[in-house]
Amino acid sequence: MKKDVPKYKRVVLKISGEALSGNKNSGIDNETIEKIAAEIKDVKQLGVELAIVIGGGNIWRGKETKIKAIDRVTSDYMGMLATVINAIALQDVIEKYNIVTRVQSAIEISKLCEPYIRRRALRHLEKDRIVIFAGGTGNPYFTTDTTAVLRAIELKADVLLKATQVDGVYSDDPKKNKNAKKYDSITFMEAIKKRLKIMDMSAFSLCMDNNLPVIVFNLHKPGNIVNSILGKHIGTIITN
């Protein structure tokens, strides 16, 4: 039997915090995080180098959480701490498959994880370890999408995989507009001009300037992460 050959050898996977909550409104759903870990195990069997950037929206959304007594900067830092919670939870579940995993945070929390150091992250990947990046960029006003793009560029990844709740990029929110058009492929410039909200504009611009392709797909469809790495056409690919 012919072994599947991955199209990409070094991959950064972006997982939203909301994805971990499954059908719940918040928190971490046991069945969902176990399914994600099982998918990641399948990815490692392909022999690729994998890094993961995780969001914190299932616990706290800095920009969107409207509590007038809390300053936006403070709220963003709270969101960064939420990503650390998600990262160490995902690490724990992945390691049940005997996959060596490291969490690196842009905010230093030495009791729980390593600080983000690019050279150390590269060394982990070379040693076949998964690296989970937490703490966003370490700065307020930047999303975890921007973090994912930044880490992918720093690590010289071949592709950024953005795992979402929908099966690609649409002209409008498909959950609200049944007539929304799905794109099989689109350029970064088109996405910026159309102001598509699959990623923020700064993330799009970084990808465009550094020629980093992005594949957007539904995380909850089994096999999608593996299939995207194999180069099978799923979701939407965004390129220059």
C-alpha cells in the first residue's frame, strides 16, 4: 500500500478557543478536545513538523467582552492568560498518545510552560516535538490570528492551517446569510478589498508580504487537518 506523502513538511495550525468548547457556549468540551488530539496524532504519523497556535475565546474574548470597569489592555492580557489554559489542556490530552509536546508562552509563566524563544521552538520541531504557542504575541491589540501568522513566518513554515467552525471562506457569514458564496480559492488582496472577516487585516497583510499560504477549513470534519497537509482540496486556500 502506497504511503501518503504530505505536501507540506512544516505546518502551523491555528485553532480557535471556541473550537474547544464544542456545542457548549464556553469552557472545554471533553469529547471535542479528545477528537482534536486524535487528529493531531494522525498528523504526526505523516512525519511533518507541527506547531499549534491556540486562541482563548472559549474562556475570555478581550476585544468583545464588554465590561466597562475593565480597561481594553487589561482585558487583552486576560485573553492571553486564557490561551495558556487552553494550551496546557491540549498538551495534556495530546501527550496521552505518547507524543512529546511543549508549550511556549509569549507571557512568561515558568511554572506551567517555557517562554517563547524562536531558536528553542525550532529545535523542538527538529526533534519531532509538537510546540503549542500560547499568550498571543505578548502584546495587547493583536489577535491570535496575527500570532499564528507571525509564528509561521518566524519558523519558516510551509503553510498556515486555520481550523474554523465553517468549511472555508465565504462572502458573508454563512450561519446568518444562506446566500453567502464560498470561495475555493482567493487572493490576500481580494480578501482585504472585500474585508472578509476570516482573519484580521494585519494578519492578511503579513501573509501577503511574506508569501505565506493559508488554508481555511472546518476543524470538526474528521480528516480535514491531515487532508489539508496532504494537499487535497478542502476548504479555501488563500495565496498571493
